[in-house]
Amino acid sequence: ILLQCSKKSLANFWFDPRPWDRNGDNAEEPGPADQNKGDLVGMQLHEVEHGLGFESNRDPQSGSYDGNLPTKFDTFLRQYISYYPAYNNVMIYYPFEQSFLVDDTNQTFFTGQNALKYLEKQSAPQINTLPGIPIASIATSEPLATQNFSHIGVIKTTLSYDQNNVFDQDCSSTPYREGIYGIFGNDLMTMCYIPIFNQNYGIKNNRMNISDLDYAVLKDLGYNIVI
């Protein structure tokens, strides 16, 4: 896995001199010059997980493969149209072989068996009855649209939709970060470590480590996890 980063991009990040202690008693905190910057170690972990296979070959704005072959990650993706659990809407199921929609009427899920076992262990029924881990898939304009299908999203809970405050891709949204859906909104594999999203959506100075949710996805992708 090769990670490349320009000097210009590095200016958006803060490097913790004690990354192993980030959440411990000796944790370093960014000084005044580094406030409101993303955490470089977390960003690197995020990109490494993409390199390990947390990546779709779908075009993020058309929803189709456009001649590409599906990745193993893609084979676990399923899309449900009109998926609004609070309203018990009728759902139309799309298998991974078909093109997916990119609009506000759908919800995409990662449906691997280990991912489902992870969800079943959660106490909240809104989580443990989901058909999979929600995947970001509804943004239709830049820059959010470039992240569709390769990042964790948050399940939609209302019929309203606002491109600038969408639950499954707005890193600063309170419902996204708190409450029962926080296991998704606070996960390493949201797009919130990408510099432009740190600047625009307010997730800064936070270390997101590889979670049990991420481990479940990696197991479904074929990795033996030893902790």
C-alpha cells in the first residue's frame, strides 16, 4: 500500500508526536497553531483500510461499474430503494450486479456475515435489525459525491433531504455524531478524515481508530484478524 501526500495537503493535518497515547493520560493535544486540523495518523489508518479492500469500483456519481469489475467489497453491497425505517416504506432490493441509484431515495448496505453479526450484538433495535452496515451513497454534488460507495454512512431516518445537512455524509451533523447512530458517524471509515471534509464539516482533532465494525468488514473481505 503506497500512500502519497503533497506538502500542501500535509498543511491540513496535525501530527501527534505520541500517537500511541492519544487517548491515554499522557495524550498530546494540538497546540494553537494546529487547532482545527485533521489527525494525520488517523487519516493514514483510514487510507490503509481502503488499501486492504474497503473500496468500491462503482463510479461514485453514476452508481454503475462503467466497465470496471466489482471488487470483493462490492459483492457484499446491496441497495434498498425508499428505505426509511421510521416510515416502514416498501423497499425495492438491488443486487450488487446492477447499477445503483445516486439520489435521496435509497440506502446502500454492506451485508457480509461478520458485519451482520456485529450489528446483531448492538443493543438498540434501530441498529441490530438493519440489513447491513450503511454505506454512503446519496450525495449528488461535489465534493461529497466523490465519496459514494466506499465509506460508511448513516441510515436515513426521515423523508426530508437536504444536500448540505444529509445524515449519511455530513460529518458535523449532531445526529451523525451522537446517539445510537454514533457507531457509524464516529467510525474511521467515514470520509471525515479527508482534508476538505475536515475543513468544511468540522471533524477536527479527533482520533478515530480501527473499530470492531471495521474488523468485521475486514473479516468478510477474507482477513484473519488477530488482536
